[in-house]
Amino acid sequence: MSRQNNYVYVFDTTLRDGEQSPGATLTSAEKLDVARGLARLGVDVIEAGFPASSPDDLEAVRRIAKTVGNEPRTTYPTPPAICGLARTNTSDIDKAWEAIKDAARPRIHTFIATSPIHMQHKLQLEPEEVLERATSMVSYAKTLTDDVEFSAEDAGRSDPEFLYRIVKAAIESGATTVNIPDTVGYTTPSEFGGLIRDIIDNTPGAEDVVISVHCHNDLGLASANTLAGLQNGARQIEVTMNGIGERAGNTSLEEVVMALRTRKASYNLETGIDTTQITRVSHMVSNFTGMYVQPNKAVVGANAFAHEAGIHQHGMLKHNETYEIMRPEMVGLTKSQLVLGKHSGRHALKDRLKELGFELSDEDLKAVMERFKELADKKKNITDADLEALMADEVYQP
């Protein structure tokens, strides 16, 4: 893939890492629907699954590769790349290739752990054995497809010097993308950004491949770490819709994409994402996985564009940028919400009543406001029906 240096590739792993969330299993039909939604969203790569994990997953990935992997998109020149995950062994790589080979742009993504704790306790391999396995399996994957991604699992807790060696070996063996995952969400933004910069500076050939970042949210730092990686030279982000994924989840696609768009002057980076599709795909993923999106979730939560406090509502009625750094229309919503509750003021109440067709004098508004506050102390949200009842009581009764 060839783009200008300020372009960020969006690698979506909702259907692989996201589906590994406990209870988030998707049917083949649901995975296909989500893949189509992601294609419309404009992601560059869809990691459709882990074909060696089960026959059903292999078949689901194959179905996505044959369909979404070949379907033209109205606003993009090519279909998204379709990616299958594989451990560094020939059996996994063969299954991944079997699943993705019919896509117009197939990618094999192979990985092996590189941290001391993983190599010793999980793999029970010496570092040189891990290096040899990575080299040989990237070379093998390269015989099947030109597009090979290599990941150094648990890179965030790996020895940097060993990372330089294994990344160099993967590049020399044919990897076109090298992913540096913070697999357990351990690093801080300064640490992770520094790691990305050091890998680029100390690895011959790093400038010729795409450096990718894949961060987990165990300390709530996934988006911050991902942005730090981009600031230090990474040009692919591995993300999921709504931030779903193992344990505390992955980096949220919507958070990083909107950070890059909202703070464009700071980052000077761009993606191919059609942000107006974000809310639609977010709802689809939430409905299919059964994973509820918390109301205060950034960008896609129910409260992301809702305002109850009177001071905030007054500001919003004067100019939306007083309390919103992005417009709801940018992510596919129709408008902001001024939620009427006990913290609301007379400006928001007057505005809502006007929308309902009631023009009040200051004296009448004061009377309705008193009753409104009494009701709001008992009821969390005030509906239009509640307001109409208040109007009937206060204004139109003899």
C-alpha cells in the first residue's frame, strides 16, 4: 500500500480481537453485515478472524473475503484488504491463506510473543528460537501473498534490543507491515511513543514498511498510547468499534479517528474514514454483540452530545462550540440533545416549550419553571408529555 506520509491506515479488528470479548460471539451472517459496515466506513484493512481457531471462523473469514473483499466501494478505489490472523506455524498460516485467498487484497497477519515472561512461561522458547521461528514463518507467508504483517506480541514489555533484532529480521523476511502491540495495556503514552520512535530509529529497513500500533485499554490508556505511537512515526492503527476486545478492550476506532480530525492542526494526519458512518456501525456492533455502550463513552455514548446543566444548555443555545468540540452530524447523528432535568435552566426550558408551540411571558415561564423544578427533583428526565401536562396545569386551567 502506498500513501503519503501523513496518511494513517485503519486496521479494524472488531471481528477478531473484538469478538474475543467474553460473550461477544457473532454468527457468520452478523460478521458479514459488520464487515460490510466497516467497508462503508472506509477502513483500510478488516481483520476478519482467526481461521485456525475453528472451522466456523475459517468459513466466516472466507465468506467475507469472497464478498466484501471484492465489492467495489462508491468513495474508495479498492475494496478493503481482508486479513486473517495466524500463529507462527505453517498450519495456522495455511488456514489463514485458505480463508483469505479469494479477496482482491489478502493479508496474512502472523505473530509471536517477544517479552521475557511470554517466551519463558507461555512459549518455553529461548529468544533465538523465537527469532528463528518469526523469520521462517514470515518467509513462508510471503510465498503465499505479498501482503504480510508481523506482530511482536507483548512488545510493550519486551526488551527493546530484542525488538530491534526481530523487527529487522521480519522486514528482511518480507513483512510489509510490522505491528508493535501493547498487548496487556501496560505502557504509558510517553513510554509507548518512545518505543515506537526507538524502533524506527534503530531498525534498518523500518522506513520502508508500515509501522503499526495495537494497544489495549487495561489502564484506560489505549487511545492515548495509539496517538503517541502516531506522533512518533507509526502509520497504522489497530482498533475496534466501541473499543471492544479482550479484558478492558482495544483502542476505539471512533476515539482515535475523531481525535485526528478534531485536532488536525496538532497531528497533521488523516484517515480514509467516512465519520458520518461511525454511529451506524457502532450501533450495529453493539446490537450484534450484546455489548452495551456506556452512556458517557466518548463519541458514541448516548450522552456524548447531550447537555443537562443549565449553564451548558444556555451556552449551547448561544453557540454550539461553547460546549462541543465536534458536531453530532460529523459522526452520523442529527443533532445535539438538551436533556431536561433538575440541573436545567430557564433558557433550555423556554427553548423546548417554544419547539412544542408554547410562547410564554416571563411571568408564565417563572410559574412553569417552579413546577418543572419540583417535578425534576422526583423524575430524572422530563419528557415532552410532562411539559405539556405542566403547561395545562399552569397556564390553561382557570
